[in-house]
Amino acid sequence: IDQATAKKVQLADEVKDLQNELSALTKLQAEMDRIRQEQKVDYTRAKEDLDLGLNGVRKALGVLRSYYAAQAEEAASMLQASGASLASARQPAMPERHSKAAGAGQSIIGILE
């Protein structure tokens, strides 16, 4: 009977220890769930900001590309104008051709990409 009583006490202690461990695990899981929820909210906010930023960069790239593409077209059309037609219109001599800094534009586009 003493052995059975000792075994019962030992098993009761083990059950108590296991219940304490289970309680600690439950608390830990609740804390982890709370932290994960906070991280999810932070990620959602950050993702919205990043999406807005990316859309802005994409629009800027589109504007820069169209600007520098228009420059190339203007330069080509200006070169096609004949000197005779300019002289007959009594225009002053055509000044040196001004061009946008295409190299700088490509550098900016490269940085944004």
C-alpha cells in the first residue's frame, strides 16, 4: 500500500508539472499570436506605403522616358528643316542646337529603375 501511495503522489506531481508546462505554453502561444498580429498590421501599413512609392517611381520613369523620347524626335525634326526654307522666311540664322542632357536623363532613369 505504501508503494501505491508513493506512486500516486509521484504521478500527481507529474500531472501538476505537466499542467504547469501546458499553462506556460498556452500563455506563450497567446503572446506569440499577439506579436504576430502586430507585425501583420505593421506590414500592411508598410506595404501600402511601398506600393504608393513604387507607383510614384513608375510614373516618374514614364514622364522621363516620354520627355527624353520627345527630345530625340524634336532633334530629328529640326535637323530635317532645310536651310533654304529658313532663309526664305527671313529668319535669323539658326542658333547652335541646344539639347537636353540625354546622358543625365539616362542616368536618372537608371537610378530610378
